[in-house]
Amino acid sequence: MITLSCNQNQRANKPGRKTITQPPNIHARPAVADTGNNLRQFAYIKNVQQQQNGQWMCTADYITFYMGDKAVQVAKKRGGAAVDTGANGKLTYFVYNDYYIVNDNKKLRKLPVSSAVVIKLVDFKSNPIGMRNGSLNELMGMKSRDAYPFILSISKGVITSITQQYVP
């Protein structure tokens, strides 16, 4: 069992402290099963490689990504929430940077990638931070790629889009 919450020594829900949250133009989309054979799933991408036949394959580790109040609820239940004691002695629970990741199942899934895959990466250089188009070669060459959550859109077992999830 692995749970993660970003910690940059900045606490949410405490007056006077800087809180890092999602930029207004970048939102986490829930990873839920759609009807039919479609799925949207948060995952860490462990590997992206091109096979000898030209087919791209992605090795993914599925995760659950929580934000906001739900992140605090899950983290508190799992013992991963931070806590602050107010002047009145009341405990306030929070997660750093407003997100919490759960990775209980380390099963790796090897999925084919569509030749028409759409890749969106966080553009940390833009102001405000936004999204930009990316490529499989760029994704393959990303340093610490497996430390970022991605949203995989999967149709009939084939990845049709890969979107990097913004985390502070």
C-alpha cells in the first residue's frame, strides 16, 4: 500500500499560509468507467516503448487521485491526513496542496496505444500554467515520468488519449 500527498511545507486551511491548488484552467477529471468499452483512468506511466512491429505500448500502474474535501476524507480515514490544532484546540485535518493519491494495487498493465493518440502535457513555462500538445517520443523521454499522474482514456483496451495531471 502506498499513499502520497504532496508536501511543500505549505498547509491548506490555515489562515495566513500560502496554499497551492489547481490553477483555474487545469482541472482533474474523475477517472470513472463510461458505458460500453470506454474507461478514463488515473495512472502512473512506468514505460512507453515502440514494438518491432511499430505498435506503441504503455505500461501503466493504475492509481486513485483525490482532490479537495474528498482527498481530506480519504487521507484522514487512511491515516495520511495532516492535522493542525487551532487556538481553540479544535483539530483541522488537511492534505498538502489539495490532493491525495492512493496506490494500493501495484499491478502493471501493458496497453496498446492508438496511432492517433492525443497527448496533452502540463506546460509549466506558460503563464498561467496550461496544457500543450505532446508526442509519444516526448512522453518516452520525460524525466521522472512515473512520478506524475496521468489520465488515460482507454477505448476497447487501446489508449486513445494521455493527459498529464497537474500537481504542484
